[in-house]
Amino acid sequence: MENPGICLRLVIAIAIGQFAIAITTTNAAEPPTTGPTAALVKIGPVMGFFFDNPSDSGSFTATPLSPLLFKQTFPVINFNPPAGTVSCSNPISVNEDTRPFTDIVIRPDGSCESRAVLGHAGQAAGEGDLNSFNAVFTGSFAIVKAGQSTLNFYSDDGWILGIGGNATRVSGLLTEAPAANRTPFRALPVIGAYNVATAPTAKTVVVNFPAVGNYPFEIDYSECCGDGLSLTLTANDKSIEPTTLFTTALLLVAVAVGVAAALSLGRAQWQRRKQNRSRRGRPRSVTVFLEVSCPRDLLGKDLKRQS
Ligand SMILES: [Ca+2]
Ligand SMILES: [Ca+2]
């Protein structure tokens, strides 16, 4: 686009419009929340890496040097949820007392799909030689509205949560957290932990997400000792929905707004410097200060998809 000013104004206008629509729509669907502004959390594809748990430890013991048994991608972290915590239009035969380890995915029509963790050498996670195991789950939280969020864990047995991107821990347990306060695989700051053998139990961690954007996470999980088998994660006591193309577009717009604001501020500062030079009578130089290229990918592809 030839005129950068028009381009910037267009980006901002589209962004504000998109956010107004998104926030209005989302707020209409959200129940009132208490306390600080609740961040709206979605979750990107989750990659799961599975390891042996040779010492049958309730605490997570795998390291980057441990032999990887297999990996598998999941839409959400909702493994063996306790009865009554997931609203499915169809009956599901999975809970914290069943095996194998099975992700319960809520479809758009309200029915649920059970996805057993494939396992290793013909054995599913939670069965046979993999009766005990360790797993590392990595991915990103997509924050479409900044603020604090209560992350609700339900587990048997231990877990560690690390989040990057300047997310900070507000409150919650740090039971048997790693000594370095970093997750063992992605070295993310530890935000919460209940890294012990336990009966199926619910724990919460309150996290502050300072801005809209993607926040990488690592969740380390250990299943031991037989009995219960479960790992679920919700936010503000609601299921965390998988990210969509619309979520991705919103985050791109947020980045565009930030860039536009920074460029606008830089231009104002340059104009002030230019005025000061003129007052001092210094020779004026020809300077190309602002070379704005319209974010064609954003305007030409992602936002057009929304229209
Ligand atoms: Ca247990
Ligand atoms: Ca167990």
C-alpha cells in the first residue's frame, strides 16, 4: 500500500473491530467471574512424549536423556476425567479408575470422543509394562484476553506446570517443584507443581497472563503405583477449548496492533525531533524515517478469511 498512514489506520480499524466482535461474543458466552479479570485461555495442539517410570515414582523423574518410547498429539489435556466433570451428550466409559490413559475430546456437537494413548510395543499407556509411566506435554496457551486465570488440575499422580512468555504465578502449590525452578525439558519457569504420589485430587494454580498472545507450556506428569490414573486441565473450572483459525487470526491482529502502536509512537517522536532541529536552525537532512510496509499476509490472507 502506497500510503503508510492509511495502511496503519486500516490495520488498527480492523483490529479494533475484530477485538470488539471477539470480546463481545466471548463475554456473552462467559459466566460472570470473580476477582481479577479472567484470562480467556485456549490450548493449541498438545504434543505428548512418553517415557518409562522405572522406579514407579509418583514424582516426575524423566530427563531429556531418558529413552523416548513414543509420542502422540492431542487436542486437549483431558485424560481420564472423573465422572461428572465433562458434559458429553453420549455416555463415556472412561474415568480416573479406568485404564488405559484416554483423552476425552468434546466435539462441536456436544458429543465426546475417546482417544486412547496408543502406547509402545502394542501396549497402551497405563497398561502392562506401561502401567507406570512418565509423560511430557508441550504446546501453547492462546490468551485472547489478558488477565488472571485459575488453572484447575485433577490428577493421579504428580505433575509440574511451566509456562513461558512472561506469565507469572499468582498463587498455588509448588509441591516438590524442580530445584532449579525450571521444567526439565523446555526450561520454562515453574508456575505450579503437585509432584507427588497421590490419590485422585484437584489442585489449582492462579496464573497472570500479562498480554494477549501465545504462551508456551510444559506439563510433566507421572503415573505410579497403580490405582487411579488421571490428568485433566481446565481454566476457571471450564473446559479449555482447542485453538481455531479465528483464535490465530485474533492473535495476529494483536501483534499488528502492537506494531502499529509502536510505529505511531516512533513517528511522533521523530516529528518532535524534526521540529526541535528546525527551531535551532540546523540544516535539514533528507531522512527516510518510516518505511511502512502494509502487513499483506495479515490483510491479504488471515483477515480476509474472517470476512
Ligand atoms: Ca495414586
Ligand atoms: Ca496412579
